[in-house]
Amino acid sequence: MLSSHIISSKNPLSTNPTSPFSPFYPNLLPTVRSKSPNRPKISTFATVNGVSSKPTSQILNPIRKSSRFCKNPVNPFGFLPSKPNSHVLAAAAAEGGDTAADSASSGKTFQLAIVFGLWYFQNIVFNIYNKKVLNIFPFPWLLASFQLFAGSVWMLVLWSFKLQPCPKISKPFLIALLGPALFHTIGHISACVSFSKVAVSFTHVIKSAEPVFSVLFSSFLGDSYPIQVWLSILPIVFGCSLAAITEATFNFEGLSGAMISNVGFVLRNIYSKRSLQNFKEVNGLNLYGWISIISLLYLFPVAIFVEGSKWVQGYHQAIASIGNASTLYIWVLISGIFYHLYNQSSYQALDEISPLTFSVGNTMKRVVVIVASVLVFRNPVRPLNAVGSAIAIFGTFLYSQATTKKSAKKIEEGEKKD
């Protein structure tokens, strides 16, 4: 749309920061003077995609020729046309804007593809080597403690070398972290116990029921959900139940461990929203780093009490079964490092994408991990077990769709009130 405005600026239009041409062609719109400097100048603005290019000026009086015009790549003849040639410059602005936008979009897409690829790959590696260690060294409390230790050391290295800005620590901040860190500890150790008792695929199927506990606990605390959310949890419950009763490696400890893990992580998320709302300046990665440190302080003393007396004997048995101590050390180290890395990548992904995209990505990640674990460990999968797993994961996808629409509606209502 072309709109005319009367301006009386003494500054050259070429220095206007809103002009997309000014950084490249400073003499594109040189200063001109008429014989009657007090008479108004009428400037024509061309707007393309919301960007004002301000391409030309139509002067009411004859134009005084300037030697600078010959340097203008758009107007090499030394004068401006009697009518503004705005469509040419507008097209150039649109073409340049589209090119820059396409380039930025391609770069962001490539970056997100790398983040998602790392997230999936790191999660697969963690689950495989975590299960490998637990198969020969069935002490989930010690292994879970080491994984938190590896993450804590990783964050301390990042903060020490200033690769990640260290948050300011205060007593209220640490107190606010105690609750989320406790529930994170419960969720992590329970999942590790489940992995030690049943197949990785079965644990992940049961962990896909986490939205059910989220809706129940949140509703109990006063939140309301639309009917679509409640309907979405029905296939999750049905699918998990079908997968459980047809699981070849079914074990009650494995089932209860995965269920308790769901409760722990849901309470962590709910408690975090309530206790950490005054510390929004702390980014997700730093927050997770401090939660890992506090969780380690929670877990390791209890691990000593629960399993400590069996570690030495279990270590010798593991070495005897694997035949090489260094192999066990490498597996444990990989499980600890990749446990932290996949959580770090998930926080990075969440910072770059919408909650809906993240939820869909998380659902697909669980599918990829289940398939990878079945292929690596050759776990027997019955047809009904596969159907139940698919139904449960599909229900998780429906839940993520419904809750994202609910959040978007809340934001829209809040903006209307403002």
C-alpha cells in the first residue's frame, strides 16, 4: 500500500534505520534541496510485508543536480523520475526480505534437526547402556546416584569454564529447589529400579501414562481441564493395561517402579511451577543442574543404606560375568554422561520450539527408544502387547494436543483481559 506523508526532516532519508537499503547504499536517497526550502516535500512510502522501504521522494520543485547521483546504483543518470518508481524498489525489498527470511528459516530448521537428533540419539544410548549395566550389576540405587554425580560434575565444569552462565545462588532459591529436587530423586530412582526388573520397552510404555497422573493431581489441586483432555487419557489407561497384562517380562516391582516414577516427575513439575515462579531468570539448564546436585545429596546416603552392603560382592560377580573391568567402567560412564546430555538436549529443544512440537517430539522419542531397545535386546513382543503400547502412546499424543490447545486458550483469554 502506498501512503503519502508530509515530512520536514533535515536528515537524509538514506540514513533512516528503517530503510533496508541504507546499510548497503548510503547514497541511495541523497539529500536534495529545492529553490524554496520552506515548501513541503511529499514523500512516498512503499510498505512490503510490514517493512517501510521509503524508496523515493517526489519533490514539488525542480531538483538541483548533484554529482553524488552518479554513484547511485539504482539511478545512474543523475536525476530522480518525475513519478516515484516505488514498485521496482518494493520488489527489491520483498525479494531481499524473502531471501533473508528463507535463509534464517532454513538455518533454524537445520539447528532444530540437530537438537532433535542429539536428543533422540542420546536417549537411546542412555537406555541401552543403562540396561546393559543393570543386567550384570543389578544395583539401581548406586547407578542412579552415579548418573546424578556425572551430571553434577558436568554442570560444575560448564560453570567453572564459563561455558554456561552460573546463576546467582541465594538461600530462598535453594529452599525453593528442595521440593522439586526431592520429587526428581523419587522419579529417577524409581525409573532405574523399573529398568532393572523389566524390559526397557515395558518401562517406557508405563511411563507414557504420566499425563494421567498429571491430570489427576492437578485437578485435585484446583486446576480444571476440558472434556478433550479427560477423553485423551482413556486410551492411555487402556493401552498401558493391555501392554501390562501381555508383557512377557512382567514384574510387579518393574510396574510399580515405573508408576512411582510417573508420580515423582508429575509432582516435580507441579511443585516447580509453584515454588520456582519467583526465579524465572534462571534458565532451564541451570535449574536442572542444581536439581541434579541436590538430588545426588538426597539419593546417595539412602543408596548406601539400601544396597551398600552388597556392592563389593556384586562388583566381583559383574567382573566375572563380563570378563573385563574396563568394559563395565565404560558402560557406567556412558550411562551417566548420556543421562545428563539427553536431559540437557531436551531443555535446549524446549527453548527453541513450541510446547506442542516438544510434546509431539517427546512422544515420538519414546517410540524410537522402545523400537531401539527391542532391536538391541531382542525382547519378545506379543501382538497384543504391541497394540497396547501403540494405543497408550497414541493417547499421549492426543493428550499433548488437547493440553496445548488449553494453554493457548488461557493465553488468548489473558490477552483479551489486558
